[in-house]
Amino acid sequence: MKRRAVMSLISASAAALALGLRRAAADDHVFIAAAFEMKKQSEKNGDQPYGAVVVLEDEIVGLGPSRVVVSGDPDAHAEREAIRDAQRRLGDNLSGCTLYSTSQPCRACERVAADAKIARMVYGPEATDGGTPSS
């Protein structure tokens, strides 16, 4: 997929989030691309190069650039930030949601995802299916 097409799809996802609209016919690579946009935001802000998004029914419901450095919070990994953002919107139970991240989540982030009832994890540029998180 050409960069312009990917950027267009990411813009559509961001617009869907802002407008609270559902994205139709989205695939894992679209949402991995959105996680990589969070990574770029994180780097631009002077933080670690990680990003994540939480998706429910083809809609981005949580955004997570890494904020470990800028917040001084060692727990502000991109995955946890995306989960926290999604929980602010949907409540603590994120059943049916998928966590997309730029790299394989650490064990602690996987436990947080399991506790939040995340259904599936997908990570890396190849959109590797990490399955159901375990605690």
C-alpha cells in the first residue's frame, strides 16, 4: 500500500475517532498504521518510540503514545496509555476490543490488557496476531 493511501486511511481513522463514527471494512494493517502514528507523536514529544491504539468494532476508542519520559511515569507505556484512554471512554471492561501496538507488549502491559478484558493483541509492522493477552 502506498504511503499516501496509508496516510489517508490513518486520517480517516482519526476523523472517525474525533467524530465518534465507526470505520467500516478496516483491517489490522490500518490500525497498526495508526499505532505507528502514535509512535511518531511520541518521538516528536521527546518520548520513547512506541505507540498503541485500542479498537472496538472498527473504531479507534483509545490512543496511546508512550509518555514514560515526558510524564516521568514508568508505567506510561503506549499500551497502557491506550487502554487508559479507552477505559475513560468505555469503562473498565474492554471486552471485544483489540490492542494494536508498534511492538510486542511487555509482560506488565499484557497483564494490564488481560485485566481490562482486551480480546486480542496485534503488534509490529507485520501485524502479528498476539492472541488473547494472559495475566
